[in-house]
Amino acid sequence: MSKAKILILGGGFGGIFTALELAGSADVTLVSDEDHFLFTPMLYEYLSGEVEAWHIAPRFDELLDDNINFIQATITGIDLATQSVLLAGHEPVNYDALVLAIGGVTNYVGVEGAENFTLPFRKLSHADNLRQRMVAALDRIPPDFAPQDARRETTFAVVGAGASGCELSTKMADLLNDAFKRRALQGEPRVLVIEMGDRVVPGMGDQIREFVEDALHKSRVEVHTQTRVVKVTADELTFEHEGTQESLKTAGVVWTGGVKMSPLIEHLDAEKNKRGLLVVKPTLQLSQHVNVFALGDIAYYPDATPTLAGTAQLAFQQASLAARNIKAYMEGNEMHTKHFEELGEALSLGTERAAVLTGGKAFGGALARQARFALYTSRLPTWQHRLRVGASWFFGGTTPQPLLPLGFER
Ligand SMILES: Cc1cc2nc3c(=O)[nH]c(=O)nc-3n(C[C@H](O)[C@H](O)[C@H](O)COP(=O)(O)OP(=O)(O)OC[C@H]3O[C@@H](n4cnc5c(N)ncnc54)[C@H](O)[C@@H]3O)c2cc1C
């Protein structure tokens, strides 16, 4: 008898961990537009050179063994009625059970120029682009430039002071400050983080916020709360604070302002909540399609602690439940449900610090940085990859790579 065909769409946290748990139990196919998984929580360390691409973005052909098929392709359509999925440059693929794990896309919330002129920060290539932009800005400054001119040439803004914006801005500021010293430039660079709300990391508790505020201060990041970005051009950012607008010349603006659903999910004929997320049952199945499971950033799962929404932690935990329920579905057994809780927080704050919240207690500094590396080694996919990366960090170190002039860069 031929095995049931399970099609998993998306090779991020939800997709890869579901695939790995299902390996061997059915005819499993994983589809992703990238050739690698990405451990997004460490994209900041990739920007700074503390980690290398292979550590946090292992290729699927290394992670998946022969009993999982992998197709690298862009998904262009999902038809739940005919149980088929369209892939660019490939024949349509049919399935017996489908896993939707395609994650979200950057949400520019309609701000003029944001989509065209800001840098997104969700992929390896985005981190490469941002690093190049910082190097290019530094390379434009002659050694005798006046401090105020050097500062203007190296003004970078990060939009959104959620965890991502704070992690990114501290990392950028540390790298740029270090480069100013190495290149003996006068003055200092300017990094701003801009937030609409009245505080940084609005979704997090006060304990961890203290460490974040301290790190922003030590990395000399300018924090602008209750400030709304209204327009971005190739070299200028306009923002509004208490009814007054101000424009600023910028060398780069990075957008970490939010996530929305991809058109694939928008067009899917299935129940959604007000934010456009797919409403799933406690078993992760779509309400009208027992053979379709959704998880991660695209799914609204009522029985999860609210602060987990849109996190890797949630997608990672849901992957186990999805795999277990797909097996149960194929074998005609009873489905399982699970309440998902926070596993703790770990933020990278600049190149020397981090903050970790675990068991209700927060700690920071260099020790937290080490703890974060240790914790994340254990969360990478497959024990073989964990071992290789753990050994590399332990023996090779995790020293940041300075922003060198073009030609000497990585
Ligand atoms: C920079 C950054 C840092 C983060 N840090 C943290 C953190 O510290 N802690 C935390 O808990 N969460 C963090 N997150 C959030 C976390 O990454 C997401 O919540 C998590 O990845 C969601 O998993 P997912 O499987 O739903 O989607 P994703 O991991 O986004 O995976 C989606 C996959 O689908 C693929 N895909 C999408 N569209 C298509 C298409 N049309 N065709 C083919 N393939 C497609 C993508 O390439 C990707 O491989 C961070 C996110 C970012 C961007």
C-alpha cells in the first residue's frame, strides 16, 4: 500500500520541526523558497559576525535525510478544495494531509516609501545588505571629517522598538561605534530606534525592560517613543512626535515594525480572525478541513499564552503537536491538544550583552550572553547540527567581526 502523502509548506520553525518529527512515518515533502532553515533569533549575531551563516542557517539537504523529500520552490497557490498546491516552475503537488507553515511577511502599515526605501530584516540576505550599507556609510567618511558631518553620514534608524528593534539597534550601534574607533574617525555614529508606543519592548515585562533600557543607553542608541514614522525616502526619514514633524538625513532605515499575512493566506478559503490569521482548532486543524493543519505566525491558536503570538517558541512547540496529530489522523486515532506556555526570553543586546528571563527571574550582561548561546545551541534542529555548532562556538569563539572597509569585509 502506498504511504499517505504529507505536504509541508514552509521550512521555518513550524515546517522543519514538523517534518523532522514525521520523517519515516509517511511520504513527507517539505517545500520552501529558500535552500536553508533560518534560526531567526540569531540573525543579529550573524549581522555582527558573532556567528556564521552555516551555524544558524543550515541547508535543508544537510538537515533532512533521505526519507523527507525537499522541493525548493515558491508556492504560488493553495487549493484546499482540490487538495493541490501550485509551485513556480514545478508540476502541481497533491496531498493527503497538508501543513501550512509559511510564516508572515513584513508589514509596512501603509507608511509612504517604507516598502521601497527601508531595509527589511528577516533573512540572511537582509542582514548582508544592512552590513554592506553600514560599511558603505563608513567608507564615505574621510579621516579629517568634522564630528557632526561624520555623525550625519552614519545616521541609521530602526523602526519599531519591539524585541527585534532593540536587539538590532544595539547591535548596529556597537558595530558602528567600534568601527569609528578602529578607523580613528572623529565623533560618533548615530543610531535611533523609533517607537509609536510609550515604551520599548512593549510586549515584555518590566524586569527584562530594565536590561533592555540599560543596554540601549550603554550602546548610545537614541530612543524615540510616542513617535510615528510618516515617510521614508532614499536618504531621509520623516517622523512625527506630539504633532510636530521632523526630517532627518539617513544612511539607512531598517523596518522591524511588524508582520502581516502573505497573499497566499489572504486568498485562502478558510476561517480567519480580524488580523487575517487562520483560526485553528486546539488540534491545529482548520475548522472545515480535517486534513489541513496550520501553525506558527499564520495561525490563531486560542490556547496559548498571548505573549507567545508570533514567536519561534510557539511555532517550535506547535510543530510537535502538529506531527503527533498528523500521525493520529492517518492512523484514525484520537487527536491531542496542548496548552502552550512561555519557555523564557533571551535577547541579544549589542555585541557584549544580552538579557535572559527564565523561571520568572531576569539577568543580564556577559553571563546572559553566554547563557543565550548555550540555550540556543539546544534549540537548533537535529542533534548532529547542534553538536557541530556547539563545538564551533566553544572552540572557535563568538567574537564579532568588525566592519572593515569594502574589499576587506566578509
Ligand atoms: C529577525 C527576527 C528575530 C526573531 N527573534 C525571535 C526570538 O528571539 N524569539 C522568538 O520566539 N521569535 C523570534 N522571531 C519570530 C520567529 O522567527 C517567528 O515567529 C517564527 O519563525 C515563525 O515560524 P513559522 O514557521 O510560522 O514561519 P517562518 O519561520 O517565518 O517560516 C516560514 C517559511 O516559509 C517560507 N515561505 C514563505 N512564503 C513562501 C512561499 N510563497 N513559497 C515558498 N516558501 C515560502 C519561508 O522562506 C520560510 O522558510 C524573530 C523573527 C525575526 C524576523
